[in-house]
Amino acid sequence: MPFSSSPVPALIAAFALGLAVSATAAEIGQIKVSKGQVSIERDGRVLPGNVGVRLETSDVLKTGPDGSVGVTMSDDSLLSAGPNSILSLDRYDFDPVTHKGVFDAGLRKGSLAVISGHIAKQAPDAMTVRTPTSILGVRGTEFVVSAGD
Amino acid sequence: MTRPRRFDRWQSIGLLAALCSGACSTGTVILLPEESGRETAVSVRQGDKEVLLKEPYAAARQTPFGPQAYRSNPDEVQSTFGAALAAQPMRPLQFTLYFVEGKDELTDESKQIVERVFSEISRRPVPDVLIVGHTDAVGTDQLNDALSRQRAETIRAALIAHGIAPENVTAVGRGKREPVVPTAEGVSEARNRRVEIVVR
């Protein structure tokens, strides 16, 4: 829903509390780069993973043999996956005022490049990336990880 | 049936581990050089075994024997992760604009920064922008909440006039709650009269 058409009482309440008003509360990030075959699994549905699509917690991104996808999260972390990858956004909670939060992502297979954002900066292990065999505790900032095959 | 000597068994486990470092690796983690020179580290845990990566190109392979540390290099990063790195979004950029006291009018210096914000937005295929307005500590909370909001909305309107879609620009006001320079109540402080803009 466009910001400008938010219900007036909600706007006033948010304004009075000085809180961030996001277009949709559940949005946690956005697809910024998408090449080849990219899809999103959300609540049992499969959506095309096009540039501009807003992401939600529990979304699972999949890339095909020619696919790659780049995502910017609301804490400014950047995640990008190469071909034949499955990336899940398992848990995400970010407070834009304190910059605190948690972020657990999963790379079930494929390749992933990460530049961590505000969440990882606030506390060690506030951000983790799980692969089928390991858990990465992200203290910052730029790394790559592969899983499977 | 000949029972293998203890020595042989250890030898074969060693050989297996050596083979495994490449052949039965189930994944790799490589720490990359950090652009801004910030401190950086990633811990790699497999069960109760842990390797901490702290230096550029410090790396760990996951094997059935736990994570094995090794040193990677730019060639390996490029060959395994080239496609993932090529899909990396542009880094978010932050700008700060300053305002004339008590108004939603930019200072002359900040008017020029607005041009840089415009050009940064136009470089991005799907920009989204967060604008957070702030005030100094002169006046009531109510007044400063309204003023900070008005400052953020003024910049939002300018960006929309410049062509960015309204749904991609969010404006919020935080009043005097988050000063850059903490002051006593009622103190005029130019560095706190600002909006912070993140272009993603």
C-alpha cells in the first residue's frame, strides 16, 4: 500500500510515537538484482523473483542453472546468490531506531555472497547463516559461503 | 583375514582427511577483504568444532571431520563465487542534510548535496529511500515532532517531484530524540537540525 494512502489514524499514531512507518510492516528487504531464473517460495506459493519485489520473513529464494539474485535488507545488509542456489530468510527482526535485531538466513545449497549490515554490527551472532552442515556467526562483514555438491 | 595395524589405520584416516579437504567438502566459507578497513570476522561452527576467520582470504572447508581452516585466494573466490558477487546490489549510501533553525528550509551547503542524492538515486535500477527528520532541542516535543516530520516530508516531496515513485520513498520524523550532538533542553544546535537519507 502506498505510504500516502495509509489510514489517517494510523499515521497520526505512528507520528505521535515517532516510529518508522514502512509501506508494509512485513517487508524486510527487496530484490535489487535478478538474472535468469529466480523464484520465491512464500506460504506454499511460487512467485517470480523479479527486480523490485519486496521480501518477507520465511521467503525462500531459488535460482536456476543460469540464475542469480541480489537482495538489500532493511538493515542495509546485502545478500546475493549464484546459480542453483536455495536461500531462506528464516528469521528477521530489525529496529531501525536502535539498529538492533536478529537475522538468520539459510543457504541450503549453492553459493552466497554477504555484506553484513546494522544487525551484525550490534552484537556478535545476532546474524547467522546456516548451511546443511554448519552455522556461521557473522561478526562482520564481507564473506562468501557455498553449500552442497 | 588380516587385522590392520594401528599405524595403518591412522595413516588411512590421515589420507582420507587429506582427500576429503577437496573431494568430500560439503561447503566453503571465505572471508573477503573489507572495503572500508573495518574489523571483520566470521565463525564457522560444525557441531562442537569451530574455526574463526579473521584475515582476508581466511577460509574453512566443511568436512566430515569438522571445519578445516585454509587460506583461499582471489582466483578461488572468482571461480566459485563470481556469479554471486556479480549479483551483489549496490551498497546503500547515506546523506545528511541540514536545515535553517526552526524551518523546513535547507542550508545553502545542503542544497548542493540534494543534487548528489538525486544522482545517486538515478544510478540505481530500483531505488528505495528512507528519510528520517530530526530537530535540535529548542521547543516542545510536539513542536519538534511536527517540524522533524515536515523536514522529512519536504525532502520526500522534492524526490517525488524529481521522479522517484512515491511508494519507494518513506519519510519519518523523530523529533529531538536522536541528537547527533547531545545538548541540554532548549539549546540551538545546527548539527542536530537535519534529515538523514539512506539510498538503497
